[in-house]
Amino acid sequence: MLPLLRAVGDANSHRVRDVVEELADQFRLSADERAELLPSGTQKAFVNRVNWGATYLRKAGLLESPARAHVRLTEEGTRVLAMAPAKVDRSFLMRYPAFVAFVSGVGRPEDESSARERVPAVSQQSTPDERMQDAAAELRVALKEDLLAKVKAASPGFFERLVIDVLLGMGYGGSRREAAEHLGRSGDGGLDGVIKQDPLGLDAVYVQAKR
């Protein structure tokens, strides 16, 4: 993670894809190493590591995302670079309550002492199942926060349709797509959608979506 911080040390916005290539050149990775895939075969291993490094640094507050798939150094990131640490790893980032909350599955900062108490005890004594559960919890928190950020950045119309989709997914209207209608326009009386609970439309749920 320290080379990643240094790669964006000019405080400008950088595309993560460009940073991946810069670090691959810096580490002198061979073509085979650059092309190596995760065991799942869904993503290149080095790309995955750089992206997770960026995620950890963002959760700790050393990087920020000014745009989709972009990263930029924060004031705290600048301060860390000025400290010239030997390395930046998970142990280093545990000094930041926001990062502790992230890896503990809490999802938001707490005071440092209480957040630390929630950190999963991942150690050499942990079983493979325990390590997988801890990793899955970390993935869920990251996904939840990324989804919430995207929803908040989306248009009001998108949010209204999303609320209707969620209600359909919960079983309203018998989960029938044709049972739902998105309104959300002038003259709709403040309504954003309607879901017909029965095929005749005699029983309806009226929706107002508020961010």
C-alpha cells in the first residue's frame, strides 16, 4: 500500500487502472505475472490486490474517490507520506478508527477503543472456515458502502425506480414487474410509484421515495 500512496503522491486525481500499470512497471512484473488470474478466474490477481489496497486506504482516510474508479491523496495521506514509514499494511492502518470499524464489520467509525474490541481475532490459530467468514464479512461491508455511495450519487428518478424494485423484491405485487408503475413526474400528486397488489388493481400500494 505504501507504493500505491507514493504513486498518487502529487495529490491529483488518478485512474486506478493507470496506477495498476505504474505499479506493475515499478515492480517489474513479467507478462505472465500481470496476466495471472485469481483462483476464481474472474479478475487479474495484481489488479485485485491494487484495488483492495486502494479500498483499505480509502477506508482509513488516506485516499478518497473524487470520481468513479479514481483515487486521490487526502491530507492524512500526505501526512503519512511525510512520516516516511517503512511500510503501510493492515497493522499500520489499525490506528484509524474508521478502518477498524470497516474490518470489524461495523461499517462506520466508532471511538477507537470500542471499535478495536470488535475486530475479528484472525490469527494463525484461526481455522480456514473462520478466516473465510471474516473475509466474507469484510466483503459485505465494502459492497454495502459502495452500493450506498452509488445510490446517493444517482438521480432522483433512479432512486425512485430503485425503491419500487426493492418493494417488488420484497414480494409486493406478487413480485410481478407489470404490477409496478413509476410515476415521479409533475402532476403526480407527490407520488413516485404505485404497485398493484392484485391482478385487477383493486388493492394498491402508493409509494413516496425520500432520500
